[in-house]
Amino acid sequence: MRELDLLVQLRAMGLDVRYHIIADVLFRADFWIGNLIVSLYFPNSNYRHGKNEGRKPPAEKFFTGANPPFKVVHFPVERQGFGKVWLASTDSIARLKELIHAGT
């Protein structure tokens, strides 16, 4: 649900971001645009906290040596508290849009 909401928000801003369930599940690519892969995470020390901390392997592990190369950016989505659907805030979406523009 989170990824779908974020995907819709970014596409509404004119970004041609793409998603596929296999890319998400197997390669940790939440979505991509061109050769830029975006990996989202909700900071949690037991699962994922930063690029290399936690038990979730980073997306780079799956794309090393790709030709042409991919650039992977990691983007934390703020936690919004127990019992709430954790959707990205408007501020987070704006920061992610800037990050995507800088990376493409």
C-alpha cells in the first residue's frame, strides 16, 4: 500500500517511475526511473536502518556489475506511529522527488 501510494504521488508529479512486484521482492528495488533504483525503508534496527544495517540486504548486492550500471538511492520514510498506515508525508515525497531529479 505504501509503495503504491508513493508511486501514484510521484507519477502525479510527472515522474515516470516504474514498479514490478518481482523487482521489489527479489531485488529490493521498490521502484525505478531509467537507471536509478529507489530503495525505500522505514528505519527499524531489527529489520533495516540505513544502507547496510539490519537484515534486509541492500539492492546494490543484486546489481553489482550490471551493464549499463544502475545507481541505487536509499530513502527512509518516517515512521508515523503504532496503529496507523505508514504513508509518506508530503514533505518526504518532495524530498524524494528532489533526490530522484538529482540522481537521473
